Amino acid sequence: MKSALFIYILTELAFSKNICKIQEKFQLQTLYRKGDVMLGGIFELTIKLFYWAHTMIFAIEEINQDPVLLPNITLGYRLYDNCLKLQVALRAAMSLIGGLNDSIPDSDCRGLPPVIGIVGDPLSSHSIAISRVLGLFRMPLISYYASCSCLSNKIEYPSFFRTVPSDAFQVKAMVQIIKHFGWTWVGIIGTDDDYGQYAMNSFHEEIKPFGCIAFTETFPKAQEKFKYLQIINTIKHSTAKVIVVFSPTANLIALSTEIIQHNLTGRQWVASEAWSTSNTVATNENIPFFGGTIGIAIRRGEIPGLDNFLFQIRPSSDPNNNLILRFWETMFECKFQEAVNNQNDTALPVTTMCTGYEDIKSTRTAYTDVSESRASYNVYKAVYALAIALHELMFCENGKGPFENNSCADIKSLQPWQLMHYIRKVNFTNRFGERVAFDENGDALAIYDIVNWQKAGDGSVTIKTIGVYDKAASGGQELFLNEKDIFWNFASGQIPESVCSKSCQPGTRKANRKGEVVCCFDCVPCADGEISSKTDSITCTQCPPDYWSNQQRNQCISKEIEFLSYEDAMGITLATTAVFGSCMSISVLLIFLNFRNTPVVKANNSELSFLLLLSLTFCFLCSLCFIGEPSNATCMLRHVVFGISFVLSISCILVKTIVVIMAFKATLPGNNMMKWFGVTQQRGTVFMFSFIQSLVCVVWLSSAPPFPSKNTKHQNSKVIFECDIGSLIGFSCLLGYIGLLACISFVLAFLARNLPDTFNEAKFITFSMLIFCAVWITFIPAYISSPGKYTVAVEIFAILASSFGLLSAIFAPKCYIILLKPERNTKRALMGR
């Protein structure tokens, strides 16, 4: 509404035929000096900040004395106090662009305007309102402290520029600091105005990629105690240890009072530039609570000669410089006689009169301390930016100008919109080596000092520069911090931790908690066979087929290759047993060879007994092919030797059974069956049975032979190195044929078990076949259910058990007679006589 009022006033000014009148009278405090070209300024002129205005005066005086910059042109100035009120700031702006007269004749609308550019206002909310009006007239406004990111909008604020970085960059710098220290869980407090709200909104967006906001609080516009108590209560109950504050000093003073009363310690404060260098808050009283504060600060600049210039000011009776009188009275707590005369009767008596000769150097105030000349340095740069733009405009070559028909502007009839064109192109390096320029949004180059509140050796509080943030730096080097110089106000003296959930270490993954922000999560261990090698992994990665996760789940390691080896205990035991069995078979064979002419050996075809013992030897030895690392040769050999050896054994037993039956039948009168099943037929029968098995093996090996393979399906953590049978049909035929012969032998032997004979071998064959069949029937489920190398061990055990069964059941009784009962090894004894 206020800006609309002034727009209305100016419209009336423009369209009145003869005269327009000021609608309301303001008593403005001013500093003034006449010049060829006038610059305006709007300042917050308290004792602490009075030197900001004098920095502008100092810069103008310096330019006027420079023979190179703006030769033969004297810059003048008119500076106003905004009194910290928006209405006063707006009136000051209107006075600067429209003049001070109550009436403005038409003739005054020609020639130079009252000012051609304005430095100010320091407050963002003031600059927003002023810029909306000045933008209509394209009057340049260069602020030295208004940092609201909203002012970067060139559509709404086309004539606004600034030498202080935008809050958008300030927020980026603060977020970079927070990210650098790994703080992902932070609280945020801001003022209830454009500055605070825009900064907090920007902060929310910038921190999203890696962090979360624990709480958001707003300072009240009025100093309401209950609202500050609410903020304190939020801080107390939050798990966030890092708190970011966007606020001017005034709110921090009120907050610090409550913090001290509630003894609220153990928090890391991150300060915006508005209070990061405030000596009002950085006091000995506050340092136990705010010590270690890290803040963003406008770059500090040492301006040579400024301190002496500030000491030289003296009060004047000129009404255009009434601000100096007010400043002097406040500084020395005295009154000038003129002010006393103007007091009403009810005013308190003044005991001290000002002489105008008081010594400023003897005072200790913020005015005399230029050690933290940050905002004043921005004022200095703003004045020089205007001067450089004027200089470029002055020396424009006719026919090469930027305006219509390549014309140049005339400095004697210069219009603000013409100067604004040159301000946009300002780009120079000042005497301190710093580049001054504006981007497309009118923003200054984003360079900040990073400061830290520390306690000095003498007990005082010092605000130490510990780093720099330079947005223009390349290669991700925007933030530089000297961490060894940072003071941490914690018992550990180390970087504090501020996280909702601690980082998930390698070997785990983040699992978000339902209904909570992404920074609050649980760490879930990776499943078997999965890993995460980075901190805070969102997912676990599956290991390749031949790899498995280690115990920590942070690395894929080669799976253990498992096979039945000669080096492990089971392999050694089975190999020893196989060799022992083969030795026993050979021993029995040697015994039979030695006693081959005795009745017991000759009683049932000694040739078949020799062949059976030889095949049993191979049965024992074939189990050795199952031990050791599988290869193409051993995979094929193990099943071929196994199949043929056992068929040869069973064939011999089957033929022996048939011989027993036929021998009994041949004893019957008139029966001559043995001539049809003599030695030749017996050999042929064994050969035929063995040939069939050999044929099965040949077909199997030629079509789909067994081969070594790495099995990763049955055990996740191991690679089972085994022999793949190749063809299930071939393997089934091999085992099925052995089973068929064994069943036939068992049936025939069982039928012949009761034949009348003193030494009836059919009984022993029946028993041996019973053992053989029992072993291989129990082998099937055991084979299927055994994992890894135990599958092979079960198969070897079945081979050895059945071989020992055949050897012991058939040959143990005979060896007993041959070796221990020789008297029974006679034909008479065998005939039962």
C-alpha cells in the first residue's frame, strides 16, 4: 500500500501541467555535499553503523581526488537515515529521485535528476519496497547489505544491484559447510520476514540431496517471551546438535538471554552473515553457549586511510548535515545549545553541553573500530562501481555508443537508465586485488569468509577467519577450511555429530523408517552373497556366481572350491579303506592260487573265483577315481571302471549261482545238464554280461560323457567341484543293469539256498546279494540328501561296503576252512561222509 501511494504521487508529478505537490512532510536526517553528479545513499545510521555512511563519503572524496577516474567531474552526495522504518526509507528514496522542494516546476524535469544512482538500503525488506518504485524509473540501486535471494529477480527488480552476495549463495556456502562436516540432521531458525523466509526455503531445497531438517522455528516479530520459550523447548527436545540461524543481531540477543537462563549447551550454531560477526552476541557471557559458532561473513577489506578519515569529522551548523549533530550528541552524551533551545519546557535539563571539539579518538565505540570493516567495504565497492560506470559513459566514442543510432550518453544530461546500462557491464579489479562485477541478476561475485567464535588468550572473544567460500572456484574447490584452527565448544574438542541415524557401515544398507524422513533409517545387514562396500549404501550388490560375501559383507571373495580331496581326513580314510579292501582281495586271490588244487577251491569253478576276486580288486580300486580334483579323465574313468567292475563281479556270482543249481540237478539220475553249461559257456556268459555293460558305457561316453563342473546351486558359500554325469539316461542304464543282475543273482541264490549239500555255496551267495542290495537301496536317499563332497563320499562308501560284503560273505567261509580247518578241506568232508 505504501509503495502504491508513492507511485500515485509520482504519477501525479509526471502528468500535472504546471506543478505537483508533496502530500506529506517528513523530517529527514541527512548528510550532503554538492557536486557535478549527485549520488544518493540510504543508511542505518546508529552509532555502531554511522561509519557506513562515512565510508561512502570517504570513497567519493577519494574518487574526486583521483586525476584519472572521472577527470573534471566532482561527485556530490545526499545521504539519508532510514531510522529502521520502511516508511522513512521509502520517503528518503522518493526525495532522492524527486528532490526536496515542496513544489517542482516543469523546468526541473530537464537536465540532471537530483541523483543518478543510489547506494542502499541495507535491509532486504526495505530494498524490496524501494526497488519496486525505483525500477519504474530505471534508477540504479546498489545495496551493500540486502542479501535476500528474491532481489535477484530481474523482472520484479530490474534496476537492483548489490555488492553483497545473494542469500542464495550464502545458503549454498552454509550447506557446503554442513555437508563437509557430515551433519545430516539440523535445526533451522529464521526471522519472520523476507530475509528469513527466503533463506529458510532455499536452505530446505539445498540440503535435500544429503540431509534433513529436524525442526523449523521462526522468530516472532515482537519480542514475545513465550515464543522464545517455545524455540528453546524445541531445541531441548530435538536430537539435532547443529542449529542454523538466519537472523539479524536483535533476535539473537533475545534468544541468547533465554539460552543462558535455561543453561542450554552442547549445540553447534551456524550463523548467517547477519550475525556471524556481531560483537553484541559474541561476548564473554555468551561464549559458553555460543562458543565455536561457525558463520558466513561478508569479506573483510582493509581500506587504507578510512580510520583517520572517521576521526576527522566535526559537527556543522549546515542544516543539510544535521546527522552529524545528532551523531555527536549521542556519541558524547551531550547537547548543542541550539538543540537545548528547541527543547520544550517539559524536557529534562541538560547537564553537559557539546562544544564540537570533543576527541573522537578517546572514545571506544563501534564507530572507531574498523577492524571488522565488512559492510563498509561493500559500500566502498558500490561507490566505485558507480564511478567506473560513469567513467565508461564519459569516454564513450561517438558512433560507437550503446544507445539508439550508436549514440552515447551526455553526462550533463545523463538519465539513470543510461547509467544502468553501464553498471550491468561493470567489471574491474580494485586496488585490493578483488574483482568487482555483477552477474546477469545484478548479484555480486559470491565470496565469503568463514569465521569461528573463539576465546583468545587474554580472555576476550575473537571472531577468527578459518576459511573461504568462493563460488567461482573450479573443480569442486569452492569451500576451503583450515580445520586445525577451528574451535569446537564440546568436551571432546572434536567435530560434533548431528545425525538422526548413524551412518550405515559397509556390509549394511539403509532401510527407511515408515513415516519418517529419509535421514532417519535403520541399518540392515546385507544378505548372504550380497555386499555393500560404501558407507550409507541404499542397496546391497549381489556377488558374481563364483564369489561369495565375506563375514563382514563388505567384499566379495572367491568361493571355497569343495571336492573330496586326498588331503582331508575323509578322503584319506576312504582311500585307505579302498586300498585295504583291494589288498584283502589280492590276499584271498593268492590264498586260492596257493590252494587251487584243494577241494574247497575246486568245488565251485576255481576260474570263476579267481575272476571274481580280480573284479572285486577293481571294485575297491575304482573308488580311488572318485577322490581328488575332478578332471575329464577321472570323471569318465570313475563311472566306466565302477560299472564294468561291478557287472563283472555280479556276472561271476550269477554264473556261480547257476553252476550250483545245475550241479545239483546233474546229480539226479538221467540228468546231464552240466554238459550244456560247461566252462566255455560260463566264460561266455560272464563275457556277454560284461560286454552289455561295456556297450552301455561306450554309448554313454560317446553321446554325453561325464565332465567336471562347478556347482553353485546347492551351497551358496561354496563351489562344489564335481563330475556332472552328462546323461541321466546313461547313468541310469549303468546302475539299472547292475541292479538287474544283482536281483537275478539274489533270486536264484535264494531259490537254491536249501539244496542238500554239506557246503552249499548258494547260502553264502544269497547272503552276499542281500548285503549288496541293501547297501545300494540305502545308497539312493543318502546320495540325494548329501551335500557337496559328501555326495561322493556316500557313493564311495556304497562301493566299498558292497565290495566288502561280497568279499566277506563268499570267501570268508572258504578261507576259514583253508587256513584254520584244513581237515575239512577234503573231498570226503565236502561230500558229507
